[in-house]
Amino acid sequence: MFFIIGNGTFDTTLNATGFPVNGDCGNCFVKLSTAGGLRLADYFTPHNTVAESDADQDFGSGGGIVLMDVQDVGGATRHLSVGAGKDAIIYVADRDNMGKFNPNTDQIYQEISGQLGGQVFSMPTYFNGTVYFGAVGDALKAFPIVSAKLAVVPTSQSTHNFGYPGTTPSVSANGTANGIVWAVESNGAILFAYDATNLTTELYDSNQAANGRDHFSGNKFITPMVVNGRVYVGTPTSVAVFGLLP
């Protein structure tokens, strides 16, 4: 099991195997083993983890996802997970060796800073070799994976910037073809559809139709769900359903 923990106590004194001496692992990207009961099998936390927790800079304000297996330049198969939080840094962890803690430097597979324009309160999404992030006050951005590394700059991004709390996108596709990235703007309650291969191409948004036909009530932390040719969006009192007109 892999997930990211928010602010909390982290023991900077480590035992002989590199784990917090008292078992406190706040503000960590963790790997739990389920063999013989739950136990901490591995973890990563930034070198400034204590300062981040003291400043309410949760590593776990967003979420992490497990990626498909990929091959690096040497042909080795990599098992990766990716996520981001309030420090707006993209962390790519090797699930077989997450990096643990070093007070001087971040021991992690890959770290990308300066590319997300705000804090992350959302989940990234993966489709066909690309990871999509929607940070607060930032565009939806696409980071392709090449030789088991995320691109250090996005290859495309939406023209719309998503307000708080950012956006968690979903993808619909026909296999690996005709990919559409769906994202909800909470402020003003707008559903967007983008070409998955180029986020500058907006295919649809729910403000386009006349007379407010496609409008719905806003809510925070909405993730559009795509099932059987329809897109479902949760609101405070209902579910809005989008699909092809007869």
C-alpha cells in the first residue's frame, strides 16, 4: 500500500535500518506491507520535513498514484509512484527503494521543482505515458514519461488556470486513442474537456451552451467520473450527468 501522510511528528533520529527510531513517520510518502499485519516497509520524507510540518506545508495535502511499469535507459524495469503537496514539488519515488530520510539532501528517484504554479490539494492522473497535474491557481499540465523519468517541464498546459483547490483530472479514451482529459473548475463550477495529447486544445466546457443548459452547482474537491460514455460530476445536492445529446 502506498500513500502520502500529512503534517506530523517525524523522528529525525534513525535506527540502524534508516527508519524513525520511535516509529513516528509524519509528512512521509510511505509503503506499507500487509504481510502478517500492517507495517512500515519503506518511506521517503524531504530533508526539511520538520520545517514543513511546523509551517503547515503538508507533503500529504495532495495524493500519490502508482504508475505503470516503465523501463529506464539501461533497460531496467522501474516501479514508480508520483505525488505532490503544498511545497509544489513533484516527487517521483522508486517503490522498491523510496529513499528514506537524509537531513542534508532528498534521497529520492526524481524531484521536479518550479513547474507547478501553486500548492497541490489534488491527485495527479496518468494516461498513455503522461502524468497530469492541476495545482492551485495553475493550469492543468502534462508531464510525459521518457525512459522512466518525468519530463522536467510540461509539454502542454491548459489556457485556463484552476482556482482553489486546483483540479483532479480524469481521462476517457478508446484504449490509447482519442484520449480526453476532464477537469472541474470549482470556482464557478465549470467542466472542461481537453485533448489528452495537447492540453491547449479545449474540446468542450460547460459554459459554452446557451441559456445555462450545462450549468451545475459548485463544490470543492470534485473528481469527474467517466462511465459508459457519460461524465458524472458531484454537486452539494445532486449529480450532474454529461453525455451526447439525442
